[in-house]
Amino acid sequence: MANWRSLEHLLASGVDYECRTTVHWHLFEPNRLLILAQRLHALGVRRFAVQLVRTARMLDPQLSGVSMQASLPELWRTLGELFPEFVLRD
């Protein structure tokens, strides 16, 4: 896919970067996030950020709430072990 090829070019370029994923737990399961992080790690990504979606201005009213999966200490700990620089933003 084009996004993975773009990442490979970015990593090869040597420029400073941050890989960031915004998640909404109704649309993105924690296991999928872990699989994504493992793939990024395997490619050599060193800085990864997860940003939890801000639901205040959701256009779809069914997506306005976020489940309690936002507090997943084991997942965050695992991601912290995969990357030299990991940050969780809410």
C-alpha cells in the first residue's frame, strides 16, 4: 500500500519524524492497534504516538462516546516497550 511505501521512504530519508495514530475505540480495536504498532516497530520506527479521539465535535452522533477501553494500561505498557519514544495523548 502507498502509506507503507511512504513510511519506508521517510525512514530511509533520515529526517526527523513522528508516526501518530488517532484512535476511536468504536472504530479501531485495541488488538488492531497492537498489530499496527508491531509492524511499525519491525520497520524500525522509533517514535510513535497514539492520540485518543476528541469526541466533542463528532459529525456522527453515534460516535460521540468513547468506551472505557481508553484506559488500557497493559496495551500502553507494551507499546512503551516497543518504541524508544512512545507517547499517549488524550
